[in-house]
Amino acid sequence: MLKRFTPSIIRTYMSLVAKGVLGTTFIVSLAGCSDDNATKQVAPAPAVSVFKVISQQVGDYREFVARTEAHQEVAIRARVEGELIERHFDEGSYVEKGQLLLRIDPSEYQSSVAEIEADIKSKIAGANGAERDLKRGREVAEQGFISQSDLDKLITNYDQATAAVNSAQASLEKAKLNLSYTEIRAPFAGRIGKVNFDVGNIVGPSSNELAVLTDVDPIYVNFQVEEADYISYRQKHQDTSNNPQNVPIELALRLPNNTNFESKGQLDFADTKIDRSTGTVELRATFANEKSIVMPGLFVTLIVESKDKQEQALIPQAAVQENQQGKFVLVVGDDNKVATRIVTLGRRINAMWVVESGLQNGEMVIVEGLQKVRQGVEVKPVEKRVDHTTGTISNKTDSAS
């Protein structure tokens, strides 16, 4: 069969086949490119959650490690010796001023009072008799019936009898005082701790403390300031430095569980000398503590902020990232494209950071979807609301700030 086809016919046939194959391949390739371009054109921009940078009045800020102390604290002790026979409180409970706490057996002290009262009556009778004798002696002495020596003896007897009465009355006052000590009452209102002696124990002045009563409203917060900072503070506030309560600062407290205490504090006391061993000055603040949340002995963070404030930008902590160049945020511009912005951060206020430089009020920073974008990528920004205290991100509402 091949012999019927000349070489020229065969060459022509092969050329047509080659052209057909190449043409098909080119058409398929064009179709593939067309499909890829269509896919790229319809891919939507990734959606990201953004937060509009806001500004707030912020003052100079310092944090100090501090320790809490009870406003009043007293060790309850026995002032007389005897058997502990009654207890009138629950350990850890709140007691009122003057409330009966403990009672020591008063029998011995009641007997002493009764004995001295009887002795006083006897001595008063003796003093009255001496007074009558002296009166008669003076009458007859004027008539010359007794000598001056006998009159002097009557005067001495009267003075001794009167002194004996006074001494017995003093003993009675002491006996009554000791009797009153058998009832141990609260010197002020507060919470009372663990009792160290049970009913039935013999207690006395040499015994250890029976319990400890503390008053924690207000609560004291003690902290130290470096001497250089303290001198600067006194130079800046010369008109008010002698009265700490007038210094224009705001005091807040961060508790060990990293929550902020609800009450605001007031500077209460500044020591009059520098501690030579530490080079610091002891200062004290007071905080209202009606619910007794803050206990004595806690390590807390005292936040001191000046009342002289300036407008500064705030952003959520969720927006902040860090690399070798420092802390940065991703900003969405007016063209909806992402840009990296290096920022300098100041203090932290709950879930927000103060921005000292790098951002302007009103700019949009990404808070969710950070892993989906990079610099230069176009995105679809969705503005969100961020709770300044908890950092919770939620949908934007008309009432949200």
C-alpha cells in the first residue's frame, strides 16, 4: 500500500498532521491560561477585623511594688490571770467596737472588791472617830485641859485614819479595774482572727496573744520611692509637698490576681528621712476597703498617674506584634492595602496600649485576621469594637466607643 504514495504526498500528509496537533495544543494552552486568569480575577480580598485608633487623656505614669497594711491592728491579751470561761465571737468574723469577746473567771476579783469595800467601811468609821476626838481635843485644849503634845497625837491619829481611807479607796479602784479586765472587749470595730487559747485554759499577762483584731477599712498601702525621684517630686510640688493629700496625682491598685481594685487611693504619709541602707523614702497611700477585699500583707502594684494629662493614641493589645525591629502593627490605608508600621508603646491601660509614636488618631489597625495578610495586600476591612477593660472584640454598634 505504501508504494502507491509518492514521497511528496507523504511529506504533505505529515505536515498537515503536525500542524493539526500543534494547533490543538495551542488552543488547549490558551484555554488553560484563560481559566487561570478568570480564577485570579474573581478571588475576593480577605476580610480582616480592624480597630479605629482612638485618643484619651493620659498622664505621667509610674508603677511601684507595694505592700498592704491594716489601718489598725491590735493583739488581744489578758491583763489579769485566770481561767478563760467564755468566748463570744466566731474566728474570722466582724466584731463591733466594745463588743464582749472573751471572759476570764471573775470570782477571785469579785471577792477582792467585796473585801476591800468592807475594809473601807471599817477605815471610814475609824477616820470618823479620829475626827470627833480631834474636835473635842481642840475644844478642851483651848481651856487648857490637855497639853499641846496630846493634841498633836489626836491630829496624827486623824491624819493616819484619813490616809488609810484614801489608800483603801485606791485599792478598791484597782480591784474594780482588775475585775473589769476579766471582760475583754473589742477596742475598735474590725475582723478578729484565730483564737490561740480555748475555753478552760489559764491565761494571764505573761500569756501569748489571745487573738488579733484588725481594721482594714481603709487599707494602708506602703511603698518606697528612690531618693532622686522624691527630690524631683518635692521640687515640682513645693506648694503641696508638705501635705501629701494635696499632691495632684491619682492612685490605683492592681491586685495579685492581675485585676484592678475598684477604689481610688490618696497619698497619706511621706517619711521625714531617707533610708540610708536603701536610698529610698517610705510613702503610704490609703484606699477605701468597705468589702474587705484587700487583706493586710498582700504584695500589690501601686499605679501613680499625674492629673496633668495629654491626648495620646490607644490601641488594643491584640493588634501589637513584635519582630527584630521592635513592636509593630498592620495598618489598613484608604486604598484598603496593608502597611507595616513600627510603633513606640508607653503604658498599658487594662487591655489597651498607649502609643507614644507611630500612629495617628483615626487610623485603622488590624486586630483579627493577621495571619491571612501581609504588607501590600488588599483587604476588606470590617470595623470592630474592643472592650477597653477585657480586650473582647465584638461587632461595631452605634453605642460603642
